[in-house]
Amino acid sequence: KAGVTQTPRYLIKTRGQQVTLSCSPISGHRSVSWYQQTPGQGLQFLFEYFSETQRNKGNFPGRFSGRQFSNSRSEMNVSTLELGDSALYLCASSLESGPDTQYFGPGTRLTVL
Amino acid sequence: ILNVEQSPQSLHVQEGDSTNFTCSFPSSNFYALHWYRWETAKSPEALFVMTLNGDEKKKGRISATLNTKEGYSYLYIKGSQPEDSATYLCASPRSAGNMLTFGGGTRLMVKP
């Protein structure tokens, strides 16, 4: 079974731009969660989508948004990029919405200049 | 304990040594405790999901225990090998669902 895939793997943007990241979960998984990893803050939860509905949201500004499609694929969008948004963005999928093993993708490395 | 905390932050051991590290989490409103291994340039890999007080899980040379009443979990590695070098993360959801709060991790380095 194919693992979680994320595209693109690397991205360079400038301040003020917006960006969309994509995550394809393991086949059959209905829950997709997004995390941000920075050296100073570690891994922080962004949001979780389950059956196309946002189930949980972390403590991030409204510039961070996401959605899930009927095939469980998910996208996250960051508008008006700031330098501090430079991070590794990981998505993880699981069969159900907790407590369940989450399988992580390789991440998208976003650099904001 | 308000957050998920891990100790030590880093650990250097010799090949063959056994080692253990600690994860502390809020004992109120407990849902589950996750352990992950994160090797450099790879994705975090799930090791265990533990839900019951007193739970013990084992995967090869790695095992974990859980005490939900006092809010801690131990991860043990028996006979460490260089390939065990990684950051070990624990995480706990603060509500139903997959909203995981991660600890800062323990970085393990095993010298041959």
C-alpha cells in the first residue's frame, strides 16, 4: 500500500505571497492532520480533517486554512506569507479520527524569503 | 503538567547499552499516548499508541509502559544499535480526535 504523499517537497516563496500544499493519504484513511515543525517550536498541530469536515484546529492565525476532498486528499493554504512561516509542514493520515495510529508523509519544506 | 514534556533532551550511548527515556503528560482528560521515531531525512514513524493505564507494548527491542494516573510513559530500548539513532517523540491528544500535542523529543545517538 502506498504511503502518505505530499507535494511539493520543497517550495520557496516571498513575503506576502500565498501557498497551497497537498497531501494524499493512505488509501482508505479518512482522517488527515497537518503539523508545522520549526526548530524553536517543535511539532505543532494545525488542523485535522475527517470526512471533509474540519474536526480540530490548532492555535494558528486565520491565514492558515485547509480543506479535504471527497477522496480524502487534503490541501492546506497559507495566505500573506510571513518569514516565520518558514517550516517543515507534515501531514499525517489515519483510518479514523483518534485515538489511532497516524502515518506521516515526508513533508513539504517551505522557505519564505 | 500542562504540556507534554520529554526528558532527557538528548542522550549518547554506546552500542549494546540499554536506555530509557520519559514522557510526562497531563493526567486529566487522558485519551491516548503516542510514541514516534523520527530519523533524519525521513518521516516520523509510529511506534506505539497506548490508551490503557498499565499498558505495556513491545516492538522488537523497543518497549513502552504507560501510567495515566500519574501522567508518564517510559520508552525502553534494549541493546541499542546505531540504527536506533533518531529523535523519539511522544504525543498526546487533548481532545477526542487526532489533535496531538507533541513533546520536544529525545534525541538518541548510539555510537558503534
